[in-house]
Amino acid sequence: MKVAAKPKDEFQRLQVLKDFEVLDTEAEVAFDDLTTLASYICETPIALISLIDEDRQWFKSKVGLSAQETPRDLAFCAHAILDKDIFVVPDSLKDERFFDNPLVTADPDVRFYAGAPLTTSDGSRIGTLCVIDNKPRELSEKQKVALAALARQVMTQLEAKKANILLEKKIHELNGEQVKYNNLVSDMKDVVFQTDAAGLWTFLNPAWTEVTGFSLEESIGKLSSHFIHPEDRDRIIELLLPIYYQKQDCFKAVTRYLAKDGSELWIEIYARLKVDEKGEVIGTTGTLSDITDRKKSEDEILVSKELAIESLHAKTAFLANMSHEIRTPMNGIIGMSSLLRDTKLDEKQSDYVDTIRISSEALLDLINDILDFSKVEAGKMELEKVPFQISKLLKETTEMLKYAAEKNDTSLHLTVDSDMPEMAVGDPVRLRQVVTNLVSNAIKFTQHGRVEVKALLLKADESNFQVEFSVSDTGIGIAKENFEKIFNAFSQADNSTTRKFGGTGLGLSICARLVRLMNGEINLKSELNKGSTFTFTVIFQSFVDEEVIDQQATELKSSVTVLPATRFGRILIAEDNLINQKVFIGLLSGTPHQLDIVDNGQKVIEAISKSDYDLIIMDCQMPVMDGYRAAQAVRKLEKSIGRHTPIVAVTANALDDDRQRCVDAGMDDYLAKPISGTNLIAVIDKWLPAKNENPLDSKIFDEIRKVGKISNSNLLEEITEIFLQETPKRFAEVDLALDLKDYKEVARVCHHLKSSCHGVGAKKMSNLCSMIEDGYNKQNVTGILEQLAELKIEFKKVEGYLITLKKIS
């Protein structure tokens, strides 16, 4: 006997068979009719619907046989399912596969077998419809065709039975889901609704009654918009129209509804369009959420927020006004005391002046602390992101404080991690403020000891790195119970220190807030009479060359490094305070500058209309016309004549975004009161052109002079005058083209400007124009922007030289 091989798809075949859920089921008439018909047509005493399981053949239907199943190894059907065609064994005793099979040698004495495979829609053969006889024989072609057709009908019955089983399961699941859905909808606090195409309620869950007080019976069938507040009804209907016209498939809005008792309810509506199989609108479905309590809370929060904003604005305005009112006389006190100090004084007078200076500077420090604290509290403190050197900043800071340390007989030391990146991107001003405050405190509270500043690199990657800064001292220390207290505003570890050492208690509070702004935390370790260590961390951006291109261009635009002694010019000072006018005159009395002073912005406009100035220093707060409006008027006037006079703002305000406001008004730089002589001279030197530089090719210049002499004309003067008038106009054309990103126009303008530059001997300007043209051809936009910045800087040099030459001649 030969056992049949397993089909290649045996695992899949068995799974498909099990999915029919037919094995070991009761006999069914539909299948019995088919086996009876097969026995009749094929004229055999036995007909079976045989299904091949893992280890048996099981008969779903049988005619002429009492057994319900047989082992698979004995089954003729196990061979039949290996082929898609009818499997026929005319005489089993003559077939080497079956001659010794117990089903042949014993009951039921199988001598003839013919089986048509039962093939599923995916090609799996799960069994056969077979006919058996106890004597050898053959089937006619018509009998084979009929047997195959009956086998297909068996499969049709099996597929139908499977579909019915799946349908019954689905119905059962849906019934379960419907129960769950009904329970869920009934328990929901939000209203679930459905409307028809006319907008009438067709379904509402019980939450509707709980929210509005209306029963379901008195609501369903009514127009849904009827329950919306009359004042909101038209607006909501208008918003809903796009849904009904199928321009949008969902809708969300907040509106008022009227409850049954007449009270107002705030409801959030969410609706979705319902369409039938033809795509026609049959209504909407959605939810209504009662947000009345939330709306009341939001309104209360909004009112509180508006009050807080008003209070903050009032506080900010008050502090700004106080800053102005305090800093203006402070400017007079510090300025005059500095001027007085430079006069001939005896020892006692000198001591008095020093006392005034020290006291006024202490008062200024106090004002700065209060204003910085107010900035942080008001959320007005914004950090810069500029490249700087950490090691250089720390070295400069400690050098600045060494004198104070020496006065306390205290040594000051600095250690910077050797792995520290050379450059960082962050806010150097605020970092310096924190370090200066911590080191100053350490020196102040340490007598005859040591203060150590350290910077340690904690971790780094391609984009960021983290640094831990620490300031340690061997001073008086701080008790543990006061650790948190010292970081609070206007608090100190011990009230006695206020009397002994002075201070407001704001410094550490500001430091803690600044460190948090820099995404760090500040910590303290201390022990009484043994010293303290303040530690804080800061995350900096890693420095890459691209980040400083704009800054370098700005620096090139705004500064020309030459010796201050070579600079002189005509300066217009606008200041309404008489004392501060005297301060300006006194601070600049030893310089070669020519000064004109006016006391309001209107007079600034009048002055520049009559005369040319090299620089305007303008107070922001003045009567008649303030500095901001005056700067705007100056820029408007100069635009028509192609000129740009540098304007330096002077303001006593130190809380608002004064620098940005000055820039927006058209000013070029910024000075905060009180003004020192050093700062004033530095800003003048920054903006006035140097007088001893010759940015022109002397050979070309001399040639023009010679031609002028030969032709007995003022050729040089005429050429330079045209150059000075036309070049700013060309720059205006370039700026307009840049705004439009029209680099072709930029190149064209620079091509024409190149000839003018060459004509007056401005060789570097001419070369830069050529480079810009070349940059356009190579599509090097970055190069063009850098060269334009350099071109404008070079023009300032040429302009300054030509104007000076004109005045001298």
C-alpha cells in the first residue's frame, strides 16, 4: 500500500477547511441529495462527500456506507486531492497503490473508485465527491462531467454555509455593538444628535434633556435651529450652509442655546454631513458639548489677563518714566563731576568730587538692578545670540575686578577648561552680568582670602555644548536655612549684611532668572565661616562660520578702524536739558569737533535743511518733536537728496526695547544715560570718517587736477560733486533691487557705478563693483551681499575724504 503525499499547500488547505466549520457537523439534506444524485448518475452503490483532515477522512454525507470516517493513510481521497481532475481507479487489485489496502481487502471491498476534488475559490482542494463500487468498472464521459458538476454544487453549498455562518457572527457582533453603542450614547454627557436634510432632529440622546431641560419627546421632529439663541441663529445657519451644499464635510462652532428655563447655555457644536449611496444629502450627525462653565472661566481669566496686562503696562510705563526722570539728572551729576574732576582741585575738593562720583555710580548700579529685575519680571528680557569667546570674556571680567579683590587683600584666580571651544554663540552681555555679580559678591564677602572662577566643559556635540561655571570664595559663608532665601528678590542671607556690606538683595535674584533664561540652573554650596561656591550651567550653540557673516558685514558697515585723533567733524547735538547740554560741551571741549546745539526735534530738521553735518547726537525725549519723530523726518528729507547722516540716539529709558525703537525710527546707534566721556568719544569716533586716510588713487586724482588746470576749469570739483550726489542714488537703486531679489539689476547698477568710481580714483570701489558683476555671473549671492556691504563702507571713506578736501580747499 502506498500512502498519499501531502499537498504543497497543506497548511493553507487545512486552515481553509477549518474556516468552513463543517467537520463533525450533523447530516444535512442539501448534501445528502447531492450524494444520492451522484450514486444514481454513476450507477454505484456508494457515494460520499469526503473531507480530508490532518489524519483522517470524514464524511459530511454518505450513501451505501455506515462508517463516519477512516484513517487518512487509507483514503483514496487523499490521492484524489493531489490533482485538479477527477481521480479514477478502475480496479484497485490491479493498482500497486491500493491492492493491499485494508479498504480493498476487507469491508467495504473497494474495487472501483472515482473522486472529483472539492476545490475552493482560492484553489485549495479540501476533499472529494466520490463514488465507489465493489466490482471493477469505468465511468462514461457524461458521468464524469456530471460528477464534476455535482462536486461544484457541493462547494456552492459549503460556501453558502460558510457565508451564513459569517453573517450570523456579524449580526451577533453588530447586535452586541449596538447594545454597547446605545449604552455608550445614553451614558454620554455630551449630546449626540442626528438631523434630516431639512434640519429636523431625528435622534437625541438623554444628555439633551440633562443639558437643556427639554424632553426628547418635545424635541425630536422639531427644527434644530429653533433651540439656538435668536441673536446667534442667523450666524450659525449661514455657517452651516456650506455643509448642505457639500462644500465642506464637517462644521465646528461655539454658540449660545436657550435652555427650557430661559437661561443661556454656551454650546460647542460639531456636525458632520450624512449622504446616501447616490451622494445626496440626507442630514447631519454630531455632538453638542456644554461649555458654559468653561466659557465663564475663560471670561474670568480673560478679564484677569487684561487687568494684569494693564497693570504690567502701567508698571512698565512707570518704570520707564522713572528711569528717564532719574537718569536725566544722573547724567548731569556724573557728567559734571567728571568735568569738575579734570579741573584744578585741592585735595579736599578732589575728595568731595570722588565722593559724589562714587555715590552717583552706586545709585546708578541700584537703578540698573531694579530695572533689570523689572525687565525679567515683565518678560521683556530677551537674550541675544551672537558669537563670542568665553575665555576672553572671563579673562576681561576677572581683570576688571582684580583691583577690588586687592583692596580686600583677596587673590582672584581664573581657570578655563583646556577643551573649551574657542567660540560660542549666546548672550555675552548677560553671561558677563551673571559672572560679574557672583565674583563681586565673592570679593565683597571675602576678607584676606581667595576667590576662584572656573569654567568646565561638561558635554558637546555638533550643534551645542554645555559649560559649568563656578565661583568659589573663602569668605563668611551662608547658613543652609538661607540658601533658598538669597535667590528671592530683595532678600539677603542676614539683615546685618545690609548694614555692613550694602546692597538691595536683587543681584542674586537677577542672576538666577538670567541663568534660567539661558536654559540653566544656579546652585549653591556653602558653610558658615568657610566660604561659598555658586555653580551654574549654560548651553551654548556651537559656532559655525555662516552664523557671523551678517554680523561681520554689520561691523564692517558701522566701523572703520583708524586712530581717534584723526577724526573731526561738524556735530549737531539735540538736547533740551540745559545741564546735559553743558555736559556735552564739557566732554567735547578738548576735541577738534565743531558743535551746534538745538533743544527740540523741529530745530534739528531746520538745522540740517540749512547745513551739512557729519553726525547728529539726538536725545529721544524732547518737547515739540521727540527724537524718534525727528529721526524719521531726517531720513525722509535725506532720501530726496541721496544723503545719510549718522544719528546716535541718547535716551534715559532703560526698560523698554529702546534700541530696536531707535533702529526702527532710522537711527544708527544708541547711547544710554548717564553718558561718560569715554563712551561719547567712542561713538563719535565710530561714526565720523577719518580725515587722514586717502582712499583714492592719487595718480588718477592728480591727472584730473592737471586736466583742470590746462582747461582752466574746476573739473576736479565738478567730478567729485557729481560723484557725491549720484552715488547715494545708485545705492538706493541697489537696495530696491535687493528687496526685489533682482541681482541682475544690482549687477547693472554696479557696472555703471564702476565707471564713476574709476573717474574719481576710487580704485577699491571700482574693483568691488567688478567683483559684484562677476558674482552675478557666477550666481554667488552670498559674495554679492558681502561685497555690497564693503562697497558702502568704502564709499563712506571716499565721501569723508572728499568732503574734508572740499572744506580745506
